[in-house]
Amino acid sequence: MAQRPAQELQSNQEDTARQDLDVLGREILNPVSNWALFWKPRYLAASSTLVHLPYLFWLVENHAPLRVVQLGIGDGVAYLAVCQAIDKLRLDAACWGISPPGSDTEATSAALESNKRLYDDFSIVKIEKMATAHRHFRNAGIDLLIINAPLDDETANLLKSNWEGLLSDRGLVVILDSTVRMTESGATSWLDPLLAAHPGIELDQGEGLVTLLIGDDQNSRVKRLADLELGVAGYRESRQVFRSLGDGIVAQARVGDLEDTRQADSESLTGARDELDKKRQELANARSSEEDALQQLAAARAKNFDFQTEYEEVQAKLADAERSAAEIQKVKSALADTEARLSTTEQALTEAELKLTEAAEKHADLETQLSVKDHQAEAKDAEELALLKSQYQMRLADIAELGHSIARKDDELQRLKLQHDDDVMQRYILAKLGETHLHLHTVLNQPHRFRANRRAKEKVADEIRLVDSSGLFDAEWYCASYPDVEDSGIEPVRHFATQGAYELRNPGPDFDSFEYHKFYPDVTAGGVAALIHYARNGKSEGRRTFPVGEGS
């Protein structure tokens, strides 16, 4: 009897802890109470911080900092995400970004431009050494200090001597790329003692992120998340939420990069087509010039033919004149007239000879010009035609390569979209199964509800029997695939029926739980685990199963 109060106190403490975990789980997993988790980032760039943006949105929403300082702007993704959250939540806050001299890069310049355009009314970015920048914050009042700089010995000493004392009673310290920071020389003197003295939230996705709760006055949600230890209910689930949503943002950024690359390739292809059209026009102009030269040559040849005809007529007239001279000797009476006609004929002959000489000279000149133009036109046409053919073949090869590149990128984009759809579907299935699982275990943990508790236990026993007799549960394979099952000390078939089935785990190599839910959405809508539905109804209804790794 003397131990009963202690037992009751312990039971009340356990109930309170379970209630706290239930509340935390609902707040993290329920988009109604934590809508910032699902915000779409306004600024995206290649960064190891992309996967942590849902967490940073959630942290700003719950912590509501009034003064934020980030040491090291870097690629700007984390800083602009915090500014976006403050802007959307309409917090009366001020943000300071301290970028060391000489750290300006193309990514930093783009981030500075976005900051000026979107958040210039409450965000200030300064290029200044970390050793002197603390002078702007002489009064302790920094609610959120973000570290995005190498943690060498000098930086660690500056953080300890100049910055740690500027944190408010609500002060948080967020360390980006913590996996790398913990291996650097300054971790031993500054970071390790803080990790030992203060509660923290560690996320291992990407390059890692650590949040240290330095001040004593902390938001209850942030504090409860920091109090969750590895292996405690809610620890893995909350981090899975941040990881899944962060992976979605990373996929979104990759899709944007692919779209930009595809647009650039399309513009390059358009330029190649324009250049090809230009060369075709140049070839058409060259052919037109060739036709003009041929027409001029034909006209010169026709003119030469006219000269030859005229020369032959003069020769005929000369022969006639010679015959007339012989007749003069016989016809004395017509001598005067014949002499006059002869004089006229001689004059015409002289003129004809002059014309003939001129015609011959012109003919020779035209022949020379024609020969030169023929050779020049042929050489130029041959050279330009060879060049155009070479350029045309090169353009055809470039166009073919661009087509292959676009096709490959279309395939990659389609794969990423399918992967994103599977992630969204998996989160939806886990949410529906989580409701059923939560309801069942809530009843099991309430023994005072005798009938409901008894029905819940009978339901668990029935589902264990269904799994065991289904022929699809392989205990050895299940334990090998999920090592935590053996560590839990729970019988494999019971573990699967009460936990694994609701976590989309596979019972054996011949049954893929996720593919079954994806193929039969009515099963997911009913909140029934895949193998339990198949064993109870699906097999008799003729529904199909999906071996692990083959998909639908």
C-alpha cells in the first residue's frame, strides 16, 4: 500500500509524456497547425541547405524571433528562407546578414539582389569582418544566431568572446552544415561545450544542421522537439517529416535547373536554325549572281554573232563589186556610174573593215572577260558550296546532339516527377495508416474502457493471425531487412501486425506494401494496412500482389 502513490505518480508522468508526444506529433504532422512546413521557397539555388528549408520555416513560425543575425551569407538560401518566413508571418523583426570581405560570389550576388528586391525594409546585409561586426549589437537581444562559416580556432574564439553574450533569453544558435563544422578545429573549444550544456535539435539530412537552445525562455514546441531522444516515440517521425518535405524542395530545385537547361538548349537550337537559313539565303544569292553572269555571257555571244553576220555581208558585197569591175570593161557607157558606185563601195568597205576590226577587238575582249568570269565564278561557287556543305553537316550534327540532349533531360524530368509523385503518395498513405494506428493504440492504452479495449486486443490478435497465415510473411527476411525489429525484442509477426504494417514495411519478398496501396487507393482511404486487407478481403476478391522491387 505504501508504494501506490509512487506508482500513481509514475503512471501520471508517463500519461503526461505520452500526451506531450501526441501533441507534438500532431503539431508537426498536421499542416493546419504548422502550415509553414509546406511553404514554397521564393529563392532557390544549388545549396546543401535546401533540404532544411521546411525546418527553418517551422522554427521561425514557432520561435518568432525579433532579431536575427546570420554570420556568413554563403549561397543565401538559408538567410533568404528565414527572411521569407518573417515576411509571411508579418513579424516585427530585423534581420542582419554579415558576409566576410572577399566572400562575394555569383551566388552571393544573386542572393543580395533578391534580398534588396524582396526584404529591404527589414533586412540588412553588410560586408564586414566577424571580429568587428558585433559592435552593431551591443545590447543583448539576438533571438536567432545562424552560423554559416568555417569553425576554425579564430572563429570559435570570436563566437565565444564577442557573440555568445549577445544572445537574448530566447536565444537560439543554428549551425548550418554541422557534419562538417563538428570536424573542424574550433568545434572542441566552442561547439562541444555548448552541445554538452544545452539541449539541441540535430538533423542529419544533407550536410546536417544543429539548433542549440541557449536561452532559458524557449517556445514550448521547440523545447519539446529538443527534449525528444533517439528511440523515443516522435523522434524519428518528426525528422522524417522534415526530411521528406526537404527532399521535395531539392527535387523542385532540380526540376527548375532541368527546365533552365532545356530552355537554353532550345534557344541554341533556334540560333542554329537561323544560321542555317542565313546560309541557305547566301547560297540562293550566289546562284542568282551566277545566273546573271551567264545571261551577260549569252548576250555577248549574240552580239558577236551579229558582227560575224555583218562581216559576211560585206564580203559578199566585195565579191559583187569585183564582178562589177570586170563588166565595166565591157560596158563603157556605164563607166561613170560604175566608178561612182565603186567609190561608194570602197568607202563602205573601208567602214566595214573598221567595224570588223572593232568587232574583232571587242570580241576578243569579251572572250577574255568571259573566260575570267567563268573561272572566277566556278572557283568561288565550288569553294562556297564546299564551305556551306561542311557547315550544313556540322549544323545537322549539332541539331541531332541537341535533340538527344533534350530527350535525355525529358527522361530525367519525367523520372523526377514520378519520384516526387511517389513521395507525395507515400506521405499520404502513412498519414492515413497513422490515423488508424493512433486510434488503435489509444484504445489499447486505456484499460478503463473495457469493451473498447477488449475489442482492440481482439482486433490485434486477429490481424496477427491473418498475417501469420497469409503465406506472405517471412520472419527471417523481415528481421534481416529491418534490424530494429530484432533489437525491439518483439516477436517479428507481432511487430509487423502492430507497427510495421502501418509504417509501410514489407512482410516478405513477395509482397510490396507501398505498391499495393498505390494500386488500390480504396484500401488507403479505409486506413487498412496492405497485407491485412489482402489476407482478409483482397485475396478472395482476386486482387493482385506485387513482389518487392518489381512495382506496378
